[in-house]
Amino acid sequence: MSFPLVDAALNWQSPASVQPTRGLSSPSPTHRRQPDAAAVKRQAAGASSERTVIVVSDQVGAEGGFVLNHFIHRHLRLEEQGWIVVLVGLAQTWEHYLAVGKKLGLNIALSQQKGRLVFLDALTHLATGTGPFAHNEGATSATTAASPLQGLLASITAAYQACSSSPAQKKLCLVVDDVSALQSCGLPTKDVLAFAAGCRELVYEENGCLVLLAHGDSVAAGVDDDDGSGVICRSLIHSATHVLHVAALESGLTQGVDGQITFARGPLLRDEEGFNPEVLHYQITDAQINFFKKGFSKGLL
């Protein structure tokens, strides 16, 4: 498993070197001396992803949903730092993430039982008008005029606050698996952007991390779209600390390589972060996801 390359590209330290976890792929500790508690705390401080907004944009033929699994698993593995993951499902179901977690060596059902992960099935509720999107017959005209996404944001906040954590201060990792799906369901662009802004405010308040997936075909092509999806993607990028763009290879199909991820600096990233843009290639197999430097795929060597 080469997820540490993603952390390195973001200038983060891999959780594997901060806190090895049983059942996850990591180098065997038997041949190296275990660091003392103070060293572990220093490493953990350097691996912080606090107050970050990550936008993952993708294209047709190069879907970026698989990248979200890294951020989910990364923060679940940092249990000692008090991270709570709230996953909002707008494109994928709970069963999908459960199956992917098993392939990557992490039992997210156990994390859910421990109260460290909450899954909100937002798309089903949006389609049926239940849950945070339920219609209140006794509501006033002002209430009914409000966006249903306000109810979703309130549900996210309530779900996070209901989670318990052993450290003195818990932190929120909020993952929204497809912001573009909200617009596809007929919600106005301004409401979708207001929802994204509310998510950013929430993670800033909780000293957390926000990960948003959006379709960026028109943005990558440099053209204007008719449905407003490009407006959403560009607006999200302008309010991000990091931008990860998933695309097909520029050179076309290549054995052992499914696509590439470009790591770019977002406008909100501070200069002292020391981040440098980078491009990684990736390969998705039935058992795992492999990342590697450009030109270092086994299919090329």
C-alpha cells in the first residue's frame, strides 16, 4: 500500500510512522527501535492536517472517489489525536465504503461502533424527503423557503457533537463524497456553495479537515458549462488549501497505470506550509490502490 506517497505530496507525515495500527499495511516494527512517547508526540504534531480544506476534482473516465478513502482511513488511524470522521454519502452507499475498507485492511464498521465514524446517507434522504430533508407541514413560509441543505448541515453538526472521544479535544474530518450530486438533484448552485461554506466554517471551528469531491470536466477543459457544475468546482477550489485533480494520463492508456493525480496549492494555503506541486500516477486493483512517482510504474520499468 503506497498511501504514504499521498501524505508526502501534501507535506504531511504518514500516520504509519506516527502510530502503527494492527491490521493495516505498514512496515514491520521488529527491525527498528520503537520511538519513545515524546518522539511520537513530536511526529504527530508534524503530521497535522488541522484547518485544511481539500478539494478533489475529477473527470469522466477518471473518477476521484477512491482518493477519499485515503483521508477517511488516515484520520481513523490517528485515534490518539481525537479525530472523528463524518462521511456524507451523496454518490456511494455505506456498503461501498465497508467493502473498500476491508480491501484496504480497515474495519470501518468497528470504527462506527466505537463512535469514531458516522455515515450520513444524504442522497437517499434527499430523494425521499426524509431525514434532514423531511418536509415539515407546520413550517412557516420562511422556513420552507430555506434550502434543505441547511438541514443536512445541522445533521452533520449534530452527528459530530454526539460522538464521544477520549482525548480532551476532538477534531472533525468531514468528507463529502460528491458535491456535484447535489446540483444534479436540482438544488440551486447558490445553495450548494452556501452548504460548502457552512462545512468550511464547521471544520474551522472544530480545528478539523474538510474533503470535498466535485466534477471538474469543464474546468479542466477551460470551457464554460451550461449546468453550473464548473462554477461549483471553481468556487470550491478558490476556498481550498489543497487541490487534487484526478485525470486520465495525458499520453493515453498505459499498462499498469490508470491515471494521474495533480497536487496543487490552494489559495488558502499558508506560505510557511512548504508545499510543492507534484504529480503522482496511480493504479487501482481488486485488492488495493497503488500510487507511484511518474515513470516508476512496474508496467513502465
